[in-house]
Amino acid sequence: MTETKITASRTIDAAADTIFRVLSNPERHAQIDGSGMVQSDDKTDRITAAGQVFTMNMTWDKKGGDYKTDNHVVGFEENKLLAWKTAPQGEQPAGWEWVWELEPQGPDATSVSVTYDWSGVTDKETLKKTSFPVVGQESLESSLGNLAAAVSQA
């Protein structure tokens, strides 16, 4: 596979600030995750700036079950952009990142895209051990559907 990222987009019937409140709250990530890997957050601090790190409780059979990740926030623009690079807890990110972008389509609709980008993964051992993409297109689409459901309850 020569692609190094996948993106899914959809318009959600909610204002950008409502959607961003859900995305910037790690406590809500298990609710919106379409892969089934995110179980819960380890801390519930809201994401408010680039440079923050939030820890998630995860599960994945290929990693032997339960584990934790540290997510390093690398992009933050309130109501517009939230991006983070993921690493096993206590390690530095290996190069893959998640990018959420919001574009208002009026007062009560927002175009939302989520991109899973592994183009920054250069470590040969990581590339040998991990078959990218770990999360597929259908999981991203599912995450957007879950996000739409979550904001309708907000």
C-alpha cells in the first residue's frame, strides 16, 4: 500500500463549538471511537492547547489486550482543529497522528473530517511489526456517525 493516510468526512447537524466540546473531552473518546479500541480515558482534563498529553485506556488483540497510550496534542485551534500523535504510554510518538477538522456550514451544521495519517512513521521496526493502516476507512466513518450521535445528546 502506498497511501499513508485515510480521511472520512461528513456534515453533522450541530454547531462547530458543540462538536468541538465533545472532541476536546477525552472522556467522550470511547463513545465516538469507531474502531472499538478506545476503552476509556485515564484522565478527564479537557484539551485546551497544543503541547498537552492525554492518556487513554485501550484494547487490541494484536497488542495482547489492554494497554495505555499517551496522546500528544500537536494541533489545536478552538472549534476548528484538534490533532494528536499517539504513543505507547511513557514513549515518544512513532509518527502516526489523528487530525479532526471542523468547518461551519451555517449556525447548525458543520463539515467534520477525521484523518488518520501514518506518513511520519519511519522506524523500520515499527513498520515491520505494524501493518498500517491499523484502523480502516470504515472505522473512521463509524467514528463520524458516533460523533453525530454524541452531539445530538449534548
